[in-house]
Amino acid sequence: MKISVIGTGYVGLVTGGCLAQIGHEVLCTDNDASKIGILNDGGLPIYEPGLEKIIDQARRDRRLRFSANPADATQGDVIFICVGTPPLSNGDADLSAIDHVARTIATESTSPKLVVEKSTVPARTGEELKRALSVYGRKSNLKFRVASNPEFLREGTAVDDFLHPDRIVVGAEDEQTEKQMKDIYRPVLERSFTCPFHAPSACPADLQPSWIVTTINSAELIKHASNSFLALKISYANMVSDLAEALGADIKEVMQAVGLDPRIGSRFLNPGLGFGGFCLPKDLQAFVHLAERSGVDFTMLREVERVNKKRINRFIEKTRQALWVIKGKQVGVLGVAFKANTDDVRFSPAVDLIEHLLAEGARVCAYDPEAMERARAVLPQIEYKKSAYDAAEDSEALLIATEWDEFRKLDWDRIRDVMARPLIIDGRNLLSPAEIKAHGFEYYCFGRPNLATASWHENGVLSK
């Protein structure tokens, strides 16, 4: 099928690359000529594990092209809208890019199209999109159908998420649209594509996704409801973490047991600096504003947001207690991306943390495996190091702000020996307190006893 994707950000580029991987002819467009230039030169404007491999293969197979002219998207029979919907000052989603895309599609098309919302949008956006296509396309008299197909892609695992989803949600109003959407995803549903993760073997049978067809309004609501619930789980875990810390309990033990309840599940119950990135914070705000405009009191989600915003202050307080005085001291920060396996620093708790440290007068040096170039654009005043060891050198505290697996495997004796003071403050509960203590460090984290009273049965077994 000939498919166009408008927008080459984290969602659009993964969507376009994966649609090409499963056999479609795809054109990705973006009005950012610099992005398209990078793509046409064989590079990638973002870091996402697995993405380079599938895009390189799609290029070789001539199934994927790029254009800096969004009007070229009308060459496709189906057009996926993957443009940004950033938050406005009042928390609502800014839908101006979607309106602009609707105008382009309606005025430039010469044949009927199926237009698919892939961007995260508030409920009833589909109704407005249909109206915009009708108004802007009134002279052409073409028929535009609209579907909602919310993305459930996690940065860092987005390619795997697209090719092995737990569910595919489609909001459609007619059988033709439902059939066309199912034809698009048939290779995923039937696992008939060449999988970059499992080839030459077939994908495991337990990766069969659910196919869910709803109204457009329901599909749009599902995305916001899902992300808001995940945000709620994270904030709940953080509140229990504070209580565990006050009572001398171990939050890891508590949440491990809580998560074994199948009604709850273990994911998103890890306490720390809180959630960030471009999805959860803005989706939570947009959902709250949508509820308020609809006359529904969602105070509970306001509290989720408030709890999340307090996490950085709590971490700074831990740092202040450990160092006594922050001003004038060198602090090393490991991680600037909002999560591991991405270079995205938008709404990153790590960036927020560094800004607080600078306000306290600290001298900050940082290291991140992938996100430092993007971080320089928002934090040009700090020093970026080539490795975690360089960030630790002469620092009086080493703060873990992003849960990169690389940070679990560091040579802690080497880290200890280059630091001015062997002090680690772990904002992601990434490390084993007993192990770090054995290497001669002071260690602080969230929701776990001080090392003097650390649990001897960490991870359920006797610690050496």
C-alpha cells in the first residue's frame, strides 16, 4: 500500500520506518528541511535503538523515501499525521500543526484519502479534523475519511513496540476504513513480516496483538487514559517510597510484592525522580483540561502532577543533606535524557535537576551515552564529559539521573578513586546499596533504609 507519513519526529520516523519494514511503500515528509537533509544523506536526526537498521533496509529495498515538502504526502492513499501537539501555556494541546496539515491535505489532494491521526490528541479532535478537511477541501469535492490510530510507542523501545504491540487500537466510522486499517497492519497481526529482532525465526506466538476497533472518540480517549494511569502509578509509587523511607521499610521489597498482584502489575512502580519526557507530562495536563471542560472533576490527576513536580525538590534536599553545602562544589551527573535508550531531553527530570543544582551554585559536569548534543542546546553552561569516569573525577557527589544500563556496570573502585569524596546519590534506585557500600561509598536513594540499617536480605537472598 502507498502510505505517507507527515512528521519525522520520534513517532513519525518510527511509524514510517516500521510501515516500510512490514512491506508498504512509504513517503515520510517534514517541513524541517534540515531533518530531511540528514535522512536523505543516510543519517538519522534522532537516536532510537533498532531504527537505523530498519530504515537502512527500507532504503535498500526502495520502500522508503523522504521529502521536505509536506504537500508530497498527498501521493499516498493513506496519510498518517504524526506532527507534534505540544502543550499550550494553559496545559491544553496545541493542535495548530494538525490544522495546518489538514489544510495541506485538503487543498493539495487530487484523489480521496484516508487520513489517520497518529499524534496524541484530545477526544473529539477527529470531529474537528473531519470538519477542517471538508471546509478546506470544499472546492475539490473529494471525500476524506478519518481514522484514529493512537501510538503506544515508548522511546527507547519504539521499534519493538510498533512491530510487537500488545494492542492495536483503531477508531473508525465505516467498514471501508476498518478494512483498510486492518490491511495496513495485517503483516503485524499475522506476523508475516521479516522481523529485525527475531529473523530468521518467526516472532514468538505470545506476541500476538489484540485488534481493537472503537469509535474515533473512544480511540482518542484510550491514549490519554492509558498515559494518565501510568503517571498515576509512578506518583503512587513515589508517595509510598517516601512513607517507606520514613518508616525504615525498603520500597524495592514493598513494590516487588505489590507488583506480583496481577490486578496491579510490576511495571511503572519504580520510585525516583518522577516521570518526564514529551508524552506523560503533556498528556496528563491535556487530559485534566479536557475533563475540566467536560465538567468532570479530575482533582486526582492534579495531585499526580503535584507529586511528580516535588520529586526534584526532594532529591535536591537529599543532596543538600549529604553535602551540607552545595554552593561551589563540583557535582557529577550521570544521565541527561529523560529515560534510558533515548537522546530526548524534553521535559527531562535530569535537566530540571541540573537547573536546580546550578541555582544552588554547584559546578556541574555531566555525561550521557546519547543525549549530550541535545542537552547542550538547553544547558550550554555546564561541562559535558566523555565518560562516567570523567564526570566522577574530582566531584564531591555523583548523582544518577537516568537509568542507563551502562551505569549499572561501572568500575566502582575506579569511580571511588577519582572522586573527591566517594558519595553517590541515586535518583533512580539503580544500584545495590550493599554492593555500593562494599566499594566504600556513602549512598543515598529513594525509599530505602540508610546503609547503617540496610536490608540484609536484599533481592530476597542473603547479601555477602
